[in-house]
Amino acid sequence: MIYFNTISEVNTILRVTYSSSDIIGHIFEYGHMDTSEQDKSKHKMLLHLQDIEDTKLKITLWGHNAYYMHDFLANNNSLAPVVVIVQFARVVLFHPPTLMLVGFS
């Protein structure tokens, strides 16, 4: 059985343990592709996720992951929610209380 933490659990638990966790949420908003850098691996896309407890989280996809998601969302513009699973998320604090999750799949 796979257990997914809520975003609030990730925010609380990982700040203390510095371990990794899996989270799941649906995309309720997303931004455009930021291609201001010449290096394609530094191109990025901002996603806004919301979990079952209505907690919201911003994540950034980089490089080929950003292009994959951008193309998917552009070609599947329907009313159905898009669910995202972030595996091995880590919390990295930048100017608290802002947090950044880094995920590897």
C-alpha cells in the first residue's frame, strides 16, 4: 500500500526530519513556460496544487518535465482535474515561511 501525505503534513513533518515524502494533489492553476534562460534545462513552469484537505502548494517543474506538462495541459484542455503525484519530495526553505518541494520520479 502506498501512503500519500497531505500537503500540510509534508509542510510540518519534513521541516523537522529532512526526509522525503510523496504527495498528491490536483492542478487548480498553472502558469506559462518561462523560457527566459537560454539553457532548456532551466526553463520552468509553475503549478498550483490542491490536496483533499484544500491545502494549496506551489511547485515548479524544470526542463523536460516542464515541457511535458505544458504540452499535456495544452493538448488536454478539459474540465477533468489533472492529478499530480510528487515522489520523494523534500522541503527546502527559502526566506521562511516559503517552502519549495523538489521531486524526483
